[in-house]
Amino acid sequence: MAKKRPQTKASNARQKDRGIGAHDSVPVVGAREACPCGSGRRYKACHGRAAAHAVTELVQRPFEGLAGECDWVALRELVPAATVRLTLKDGLPDGVPSVTLATVLPMAWPALRRDDGSVLLGLQNDTSSGDLSRDLADTLSRALVAEPGSPVAGERVLGDGPRLQDLLDPAAGFAPEVHEGFEFWVQDASDDASPEVAASLERANSAAIPTVKLSGVDSAYWCETPEKNHLRWVMPHPEEKLLDALARLRAAGADALGEGTRLVGSFRAHGLMVPVWDLPSDMGAEECEKPAAAFAERLADALAKDVPLTAEERRARGGLTHGQVTLS
């Protein structure tokens, strides 16, 4: 068995030169990237190892208690490009005109303090603990005091720090704005982005899947793919109750969204279920609105039933749970 490679004196010297000690905070980077401490080793084999052991117990529903929990999940897992204006409990600090949640930021930055002092907080970043809410709150807190015009690096988060639920106003709304691309990265259309940001913007735009949030129902997102379109709908209902309701609808032949559509299953994400429908390639987001609203009414009726499932409904339920996966 291979022996562990001891840290060299040269590595220790580099850390000392950079002002990094054994207990100092080291920025979080990708597992295969060079460790920021300057040791010359990959992060996962250096300070990333300690960070992995410091992971807190996994919080299954990190966004529970926040306004728009279902949309938080959608923006974290489903939507390529979107922004939401956030409202802080204690108001905005001096010099911070606004705080905006963004699905992704250039260079995968966890957060960015813009030149005008406004803050962008990235949602789809890797995190260092088992509590996504605490990780995001830590990044947000550091972004609020960062120098204008600078990105905010990821850091290992202590297990007793504030969570988003402690920082955000629960009475404020949560209204995502879905974008076709990532031009919102550039504060002014006339501004020249740096070469790195421009290259990152081009790559992100080329990979973005066209996505639209339905207006008639909550937290349902239409997306377009080359062969077929999909509707992915984040739902707040308890999983067992929702599965029973979907099984009742399937057994009754009422789980589709119209001709050529099919409920293909669901997945779990951050403690919530996300049913997914396959749609014909010529069925756009506008054509989904009325069928989705009608389905929401049928689902509400099915959720209200408390009688045991019939044999046919139990078989339908088994088909719905077969192959169900958990994203996070």
C-alpha cells in the first residue's frame, strides 16, 4: 500500500511565506485544482481533506422556511440562467444598493461585489458543508463587506454560523426572473467585460438550455431540448402523499398534460419532489399554461383524498417510484 507523502519543508516554507498556518482558513476550490496554500498538491489531497472531514450533517431541506422554497430548489438544480432580488431582514448596509441571487456567476465565483457596491450571490456552486443554507449565508455575509469590484472566494464554513433563514426577510416575495443567457453578469451593456469574463460568458451562453417559468402555476419550468421538450415542476407536498395523488391520477388516465405528453417520473432535490413530463418538440411554454393549470386542479382533488389506494393505483404508484433518483 502506498505511503502518504509527507509535506516537504519547501511546502511549509511556501505556506509560511503566504501567511497560511495549520489552523488558518484556506479558500475552497475544485478538488483537482492546486491547493491555495501553495503546497503544490491538489486541493483534495491537501486542505480539501480536512474540509471534507469538517462537513456538517446533511440538511435535507436547506431552503425550508424561506419564501419560495420550491423556486429556490428549481434555481439550484434546474434553471440555467435566472436572478432574484433578495430582501435582508435588517435592511441593506450602507454602500450596498441591492442583493441579487443568481444561478451562476462568471468563473463560478460564489459571489461578486460589483463596482457600484451591489452584491450578486451565486446559487449553483459547490459548498463545503452539509448545509447549503449556511454556506450561502456565509458567502453573502462576506460579500456585503467585500471591496467593491471584487469577487468573493469560497471558504470552509463553521457549523454554528447564520443561515439564510437568519438573514433574509421571510415576508418578502421571491420572484425569479429567467433569462435567455448570462448577460446579466455585465452590469451595463456598454461595459467591456474582462477577457476571462467574456470567455466564461460565451461558454455559459452556448450551454444554456432554453427555459421558461410558467406563469399560471407555481414553480413549474418548461425547457427545450433537441429531441423533445420537458416540464419540470417542483412541488411542496410531502412525498408519500404526492406519490399517492399522482398514482390516483395515473390510474385514472389523468396524469398527462395533453396529447403526446407523458409523466415520465420524478426526482428528489433538497427534500422536495420534482415530477417531470415529456412534451412534444412543438409544445412551447405558452401551450403548457392551460394544461398545467388544469392538472393543478386535478392534483389538488387527488391530494384531498384519504382512502386507501386501489390495486390499480398501487401498481401505478410502483411505476412512478421505479427508477426515482435523488439529486441532492
